[in-house]
Amino acid sequence: MKPSIYIGLDIGTTSIKISAVTQELTPVYEMQYAYDYLTPCKGWTEIDPDTWVEIALEGLKELFQHVPAETVAGIGITGQMHTTVFVDKHGFSVRPAIMWNDNRTKNSLPVIKQTLITNPQTAHISKIVSTGSPLASLLWVKENEPESYQQISKFLIAKDYIKLKLTGTYSTDYCDASTSSLYDLTTDQWSKEVQELFELDTEIFPSIQPASTVVGILTPEVCERLGIEQQLPVVSGTGDNVASALVSGSFKHDQPLVSLGTSGVVVIPNSQHQLKKVGKNVVAKITKDDRSIITQGTVQAGAKVNSWWLENILYTKEYAKEQNQISKELLGENDVLFFPHMNGEKTLFANPHLKGAFVGLSLETTREEMYLAVLEGLAFGIRQLFKSMRNEEQPEYFTIVGGGAKSDLWIKLFANILGYPIKRVLAAQEAVHGAAILAMMGVEGFVDFPEVDYQLVQPDPMLVKKYNGRYQSYLKLTQLFLLAGGDEN
């Protein structure tokens, strides 16, 4: 019997997800494994990348106890973008990986940007390089840990290190390459000018492969540890936002996607390689001939503002109870505004020093008004981000995924603050399932997977009108906040 099961791996910021699905994307096995990263200094976030490897191997071993290996046709992979691993000539990590949300390079960014501006071929990169970018992280290691830098044979992104350990091969994909600040979007290859400007050895740059390309097979050593005989093919994989856009159907219809996870990400796809002036232009290149671009921007605090307010301030985990206490009559009428950029901002203001704020508090302000302001604030921030990166064509709807999409209230707020219908997929379709689709495409070629069940939440015209007014107040707040806080870049 022909193998018909595909495995997806998602190397997330705080957990690893593993899913086995049929060709119709029906899950047959799914698990999630939490882990913690390190914060050795204020503003630093690191992890021993072998933490991911151990979890992934143990998770796959457990999977194969439930899913016969002979029924599996291939493995796809996705994960957090930007997180950089530094590997020596033997394939071992020379120091902890520097994660995407690391802020150690914030004081060196102005110098990096000024250097990039000196060359017309790299000036555009100065707009997207940020703390946590592979370029910034590489330069930090070069300057502050020269002995570690001298040992680097290749740098890899998080998912690529897992591929190395599974297959023994070194590669990345176009998504992670094009968002690294080390890539030339006009030539679709590593930027020679960046390498020359910062004296980076060309040998440390991995090869770039389309996301669905089979890059290798499981090594005999890995198969032995997993207790299987099949040396399964593994594809190049892609960043989690491209994987989410793929499984949501965003590429098929060129409709925007919002991911409400650790960060709040806006993803706007187009199929004609259209580059935008605001946001990160991400080369999807699912297949060799694919010309799709997604323009991506981030509200860094994302859905974390929700857990921050409830767990850190109110000391409760009863999310549904707190949201149910918010009166429907309060929607669009809230006098409290919340500025959601609690841990810096990369896309619109390029200011890692930005912080959050409440405005409009009075002695009559209630707990419910403050919580609603938190939820509204992120939606306002997402709207502002979308407006700066949108396609010329009006969207028909937004797809929203991630943990925040589980909230009925938040989905309703997004529909009315954005002013468009919200498509919420009812089945759990996440980046990990996009990874499985990539494996399917790599092994079988083009895959036209079926439409999944979804709920379409329509905006209320009266609430849209009210929230348009509140959004204008939010924009004024934004301008005042920027003037008060300054733009250090």
C-alpha cells in the first residue's frame, strides 16, 4: 500500500508541535511539547538548539509508536523565523542560538543601518534590519565573541538546525533567507554587498532551496533512534508565517492573514513578486517556479498582551469569564485607549524602545473597560500595520489564526475594527499543518488540498462606524506617543 501520511514539525518560540495528517489534512496524531528559553542578561533570549533536537526526536519516536512508519511518506518542517544558530564544521552549535525576540543589538542597530545606507544595493535592507535579525546577531557574535565567530562554519535558522540533525544536510529556504537582512531581493540570492560591507565569509552562508524541495532523508542514526527502518524524505521547509498562509489558503486567494500568537503578525500575499516599501518582503518560493511574495509586519507584543493583562495584572487564567463580563454595550463606546507596543516595534516605527500605555483613565474606569482596551488596542495596532502594507486591491476578508483566534470577543472586535469579514477556520489548521503540506508537495508534486470548514464573522455596520472614530483617536495617541518617546532610529 502506498504511504499516505505526512508529518509536520513546528519549532515554535516556546513549544514544538508535531502532527501527522492524511492527504486530506485530517490529523491522525498530534502532540505539543513545551520548553523554556534562556534569558542570561536583560534583553537577551537564547537557547541551546539541541533542546529542540531532543524534543523533536523524542516526539517523533513517540509518534511512530502510534503511526506505523511504513504509512508515512515524508516530513515537512517550519518554525520561528530569524532565530539564528551558529554551527561549527562538525555540525555542532558553537554557542546558544540567539532568538528572534532578542534585544541585545538594539544599541548597535543605528551603526548597522548607516553602513547599509552607504551602498545603493543594500539601502533597502536598512529599513528591515532589527534586533533578532540574523545579520545583527551574526555581527554581535563577531564583535563580542570572536573565538566563537571563528568556529562558525555555517549559520542556520531554527528549523534548519533540525534538518541538519535529521538528514546531515545544510540548507535554508527563501523565506528565512529573504528576512535575514543578508539577502538581495532583486537577485533572489545572498547579498554579496552585505557580505563585503561587514566582511562576512561567504562560506558560512547555507544553500537556499524552495520550501517543498526534498533536501535529504533521515540518517541511519536517526532511524535507529526512532526505531524505524524507513529513511523518510525531509523537505526544505519554511518560516511559520508562510506555512500558516499556505494552510489557510491565503496564497490561493491573495487574502491577508493575521496570526495572533506570541507576536501579532500581519501577512499580505501577492502572486506577482510585488515588493512593498513598508514591512518585510518575504520570498515564499514554495516551488521552483513560484513567484509569490508575502509582505509581513509585526506588533511584537501580539496576543501576549492578553495573557499579560489577565495573568500578570489580574492574577487569573479565567480568560472566558473575564471576557464574558465585558458588556456588549461597551463595544465602540470605550473611553480607554491602549497602546499595544509593549516591547518595542519593528515595522512602522523601527523603535525597539517603545512601551505600552493606557490613556483615558478616570476614577470611574472599570476593570472591564481596561481589559476591553487591551483587546481593542492590539486590533487597532494590527489595522494600522495593515493599512501601511496593503495590496492595491481591497481584501474580501481576513483570515485570523493562532491562540487569540479562539476568542469569540476578539474575533468580533477584529471584524469591526478592521471593517472586513473574519474567516476563522473551525478545524485546527496551523503552521505545523502547512509543514505537512510542504512534505506532500515535495513527495507528490502539486497538491490541491480541500477547503476546510470555517466560520465567517461579519462586521456590524454600526460598530464599524463607531470603531472608525475610535481608530482616529488611536492614531492621534500614536503620534503623541511617538513625539513623547522619540524615534531613536
